[in-house]
Amino acid sequence: MPIYSIKNRKKYINQIKTNPFDLVVIGGGITGAGIAWDATLRGLKVLLLEQNDFASGTSSKSTKLIHGGLRYLKQLKFKQVFEVGRERAVVHNIARFLVRPEKMLLPIYKNGSLSRIMAAIALKVYDTLAGVGKLDSFTYYSKEKSIILEPLLPSRHLLGSFLYAEYQTDDHRLTWTLLQSAMKKGAICLNYAKVNQIKTDENSSISAVCFEDSISGEIFKVYSLVVVNAAGPWVLDVISLDAFPPHKELLLSKGTHIVISHTKFPLQQALYYDDFEKKRMIFAIPKGNTTYVGTTDLEYTGDKNNIYSSRSEINYLIKTLQSVFPQLTINDADVISSWVGVRPLIKEPGKESTEVSRKDEIFVSPSGLISIAGGKLTGFRKMAEKVVNLLVKSHFKYKVGLKQSGITKNTLLDGNSFKSESELSQYLINLKKQFSHLGFEPELAAIFMKRYGDKMDIITGLLDVNLNHADKMEWLIEAEIKYGIYHEMIYFPNDFIQRQTGMLWFNRPLCILKKNFIVDIFALEFQWDEKKISLEKKKLDHLLDSVLEF
């Protein structure tokens, strides 16, 4: 059975019970996943514990960009632009199928927050600091050419536009790919495992952690001298379990995105546009049959486990669209889904969420608990490297055979066997032929390859097994579910539509249409009884409704 199968869960737990670990990572978001991957590559024995499904928190609710930090230039944070810009190229290389070039159009309007001269200077500095090559360096377009690039742009007050380079990703897929890569090298990563106790020895140093398996209800104890807290918005909750918690305050910044049908908002070109009233910038990005828009930036003090978009946030994003695209009649009824997450930022006295630095910070408690908060999706690899460097220096300085820092910079992630764009292109050509042979639209191949990379070889094998499926969409869904169960630690239908496929946000109508079919496939795989089937259907309905609860 494949090593990433949820059906191996008991085997993993038996290994946890009988083996000590060099390192326990708490939190299965992008930061924790990056730390597990880095530490495992260096030769440490790693266990990662996540209280819900992997990437179920902030790491599936970003703007889904590996970007170079253009907004930092407004704050004169040149070092951060340099760091994240260079890092963007590294992440593209190691996860080529997941991190794809995306040209972003920046329209310049009369009385906008950026003049043409200031935008040109900013982009020149941005390209230089970020190490952008000639092919991707920014270009200025006249008013007329800007409208050709994006016909929806109103011509009134439009002066022209700049086209510059960003990279789009699938944040929850990137998180899983990191975990998958760590597991391939020997890490154990367990979802639905909530840490509820951190134990210390007679010297007041960490000796073990206890966690509850949410699926079985059992409590387990894991011995480890080193624990890293990468729980994102829950980082203070974990710190509170420590015998000697450091005094730290977080500011949770709430970010909401809305999704609109592409027929209603037929954007051709990704945009970074002005909110004229608040003098801040908003992204609008086409994705498949949808266009998504975001984000808001508000301080959040509510329940971290139940976060919803507010009506005012939805109205705010729609208002920005109406101001830039007055010819479109978009209102809240056109929102087909939304997502909202909270960013854990280090609190700075007197500053609002929009002003607080996104820079990460590490703090170590007297017991030795290492916690990290803040940071950006783009910087996950460097954040992980910084944490592992610290713990190696403090605990594993003399461990024999430990590899040096920087190993992740040139290590391709699992699923990314593509060392160049030409290799990726050739793989896609062959995949399109396979899809066509099976009777699917060839263009579907590109969507699936961006999700799974070269793991598509396994999925096409699953499709071949069931050639007589009458409903082609159900044929694909069944193959994906079985892949998720046997190769991605997927246990619940909710995890399938959210973490594995992103259908919850970008193809909600299909989820609703096929929800009973989806649950039935899981029921067959896990031999669920009628009571369990009914419960999972209710949970699925609740999740599908939640993306439209404002």
C-alpha cells in the first residue's frame, strides 16, 4: 500500500508509539510542512501533527500567489523585496508544475495611488531586486494597448498600464506536496492529531508531547526533546500548553476573497488594481471558469475555528469592482463562493493590521519550545531553513551525518520531476493525448497536471481500470477520490473538495451536483454504515453552505 495512504494510519500511530523522534512539528500548514521537509532532508527523524486536515487553515486561504512583494516598496522595505523576489524563482524551480508564471496588469489611472512615473520606478526597483529576467521584466502599454490586453478596463481616466511578472500557485496543493516530499524521505505526518499537552522533565525542559487522535479518540504520548510550534493562528494556543510560556501577542489579520463566475466577470488578464477610496491595491485573477477577487485586511478577534466572511467585507470587494468596472452589474448575488483566512502577525503597538509587518519572528521559551509566527506564503522555505538552523545549532550540533543548511534550495519536490519548462511541456502534450484517448477534453489535462504534477501517471492508471463508467465526470471524481485516499491521507469528503481539489471554491456547483456520489465512494472505501454516511453528508452540506455565509 502507498506510504501516503490514510489506510496506513494505524501503522503510522504504532510507529509513533514505539519510536522517539528528533523533532515534533505542531501545525500542518505551509510553515510546518516546510520545516518538516527541511529537517527530514538534513537527516532528522521528524513527526508532524496537525489538529485538522493539512492546510485547512490559513494555508489554503491565501491569494494563491508566490509574489515578489511589490507592496513592500511602498513601505520602503527593500530587503524584503529582495528576499521574497529571489525566493520566488527558487520555489518555481522546485515546484514547477505548481508555481506557474502569471503576468499581472497594473492599470494607471488619473488620481490613482500610483502615478506612471512612480509605478515605473517601483517596477524597475522590483525587477532589479527580485532578479527578474529579461523575458519577465515589466513593460509599459499605452491606454489603447492596455484595453486590447484587458477589454474590460474602462477608458475614462486610464493613462496606460504596466505588465509585470508574478507567480500563481495552489496553496493547499503546495502544502501537501511539501508534506508528501517529507514523508517520502521518512517523516511521519499525521492529520487529525491535536496536541493537548507539552510535558517537561525535572530540568524544566521539554521531554514529550501528548496528542489526541480525532478519528479514534485515543490519546498518545510522543517522546522528543525538540518541539517546533508552527500552528499559525493557533500558535498562542500551543504556547499556552508550555510550562513557561513567553509573553507574546499576535494580531490576527482577516483576509476575505470572493469568487465570481467568469461569464459574469469575464476578465482576460490578471489585474492588480486600485481601491481609489482607501488607496490600497486589490487582486482580480481569472481561474478556470471563475474570477476571484481579494483581499481584505482587518483585525480579527473572533473564533479561529469558525471564521466567516462578513457582509461588509463582501460589499467592500464588490464596491471596488464597481468603481473600476462600472459597466459591469456585479452584486453580492453574483458571488458563487468565498474563502476567508487569518494571518498570524506579530503585534506592534499602535499599528493597525494593514500597517503591521508580514515579517516572520521566532521566539524560544525557557522550556525550549520553538515557536514561529508571521511571514508570507512566498517565504516558507527560508522560514523553515531559519527554524531548522536554530534547532540544529541548539540541539544537533554534533549529530553525525547531518546535512548542511540550504539543501532545499535545489531539491525538487515530489511530483515535480521536471527540470525545465520543455520537460513540463512535453509531459503535458503526452497527458493531453491520454485524456483525448480516454474521451476527455484535452484541456482538462492542464488543470489536472497543475494539481498533481507527474503523479498524474497514477491517476490515468486509475482511469484505465474503470473504462466503462457511463458518467465521465463521475469517472474522474472516483479516480481522484481513490487517489486521495491511497496517496494523500484523505479521509473525509470535506477534505477532498477542499484540500485535494479546491472544488469547494472554484467548482461548487459540481460539488452540489455530485455530493451524494462523492460520499458514496468514501462509504464504499471505508465501509461506513448509514449513520456515518448521514453524518458525512450533513458535514458536506454545511461546508458547501459556509462559503456563502456572510
